[in-house]
Amino acid sequence: MTNHSLYEALGGKEGIAAVVNEFYDRMITDESVSHYFLDTDTDALRDHQITYFISHVLGGPKEYKGSTLRHAHKGLHITFEAYETAIRHMNGALRKYNVPIDIRVTIEAFLRSVKPHIIEK
């Protein structure tokens, strides 16, 4: 499946926004990871993540021009366990919106591929 068809299969910007918002709702209410979002403008973070998923990960119509993953997450001290929690919450959000398993697997593979750029060992 091409990135462009991933974008379409998830319902374009609206479908991706629903998944991303559900993901952040889950993360912010999970006591094991909610501390990462203290003093964070979560509305701006959601908007940024929607653009990132649309433009970079899923092949949407916009070009991503934000910071690198390593730079954006520097100093947050994200652990292996916290990242695994994020992957679990993303999968839950995708399942809530009945995203087919092949797309969920593709998104999880991407998240795992960038993990070394986000966690701090």
C-alpha cells in the first residue's frame, strides 16, 4: 500500500485528526505517561502531530517542514516503556476507528523504526 493510499484509507485529514486526537486523549489520561504533557500546549501538539502524520508518514498533500524527531523530543527523557505505552495507545486509537490491521501494522512499523530517535537510553 502506498503512503497516498494510507492517507485516503484513514479518511484524509479528518480521519487522521480523529485518530490523533484519540491517541492524545489516551496519553494524557494515562498516569504512567501523562507527566510528559505537563506544561505542554496539547492543542498545538495535536495540530502538529496531525500535520506530521498527514504530510510525512501517510503521504498527504502537504510537505512536512518541522523539526527532526530527535530535536523535538530532546530532553524529554522518554523511556522505552513510555514509548511502548504510546504505541499501545496509538493501536487502541486506530482500532477505535476500525482501521484495518494491515494499516495498523504499517503505522506500528513506522513508529518502531523511529523509536531510536525519540527515546533516551
